[in-house]
Amino acid sequence: MIFRILFYAFLVYLLYKLMFDFIIPVYKTTRQVKKEFREMHGRMQEHMQQQQHSQQSQRPKSETPKTKPGDYIDFEELK
């Protein structure tokens, strides 16, 4: 009878230690890491948008398109 009570008390103690020394800290850490990843992703998105915006504003707008090497150029036939 006493062993049974000690056994159940030991099981309750193990469950307590498992909950408060392992499960809850892992849960809190996981939640914090996810939050920091979301914030970092948001900062990266903002940075990318700023770069795209600055590249678009710095890009010169030429009226005549430049020909790339290897493009086909029209020519007149000689007779």
C-alpha cells in the first residue's frame, strides 16, 4: 500500500518536472523563435521593396531602345 502511494507520488513528480522543465520552456522558445523569424522576414521584405523602389527611381528612361549585341538589324538589299 505504501509503495503504491510512493509510486504515484513519484509519477506526479515526474509529470511535474516534465511539464515545467521541458514542455513549457520548449513551447515558449518555439513561440519566441517564430515571432523573431516573422519580424526578420518583415524587415527583409521592407528592405527588398526599398531597393526595388530606389532602383526604379534611379533607372534612366531612354527614349531610344538600345540594341543588344546579336540582335537582328534591318538592312537594304543591294542590286
